[in-house]
Amino acid sequence: MTASPLLLLPGLLCNRMVCAPQIAAFEREREIVVPDFRGYDSFDAMAEATRTGTSYQTILDPPPGHGPRHLAR
């Protein structure tokens, strides 16, 4: 039987580096999933993104060609 993926959720202002000891301990036995929560400003937004699998984008991280420096076409 294959082990299910291990989901690690870093908190606000953190990235996957905060989970480095856990990743090192489990990466040989399990698939490790660590979402990128940069830009999130609340745990509710982080939880919703985790639940739905959607990503969050701020004005500082818009899709290519759609940022504030690009004129509306």
C-alpha cells in the first residue's frame, strides 16, 4: 500500500524552509506537499486556497502581462 502525501502548511510570513526538518525526515517515505502562501494576509485565505487548490495573486504578483505597468488593451 502506498502512503498518502504529507501536506505541510507553513504559517504567515513563512515558506517551505520552515518545514525543512520535516521534509528531510519524511521525503524518502512520502510525497511531501508544501503550498506556497506568499502574499496571503489571512489564515482564512490560506485555508480556502488549500481546500480549493486555487492560487492567490496580489497586485505585486499578477499574471504575466496584466500588472499595473501594462496598459489595458
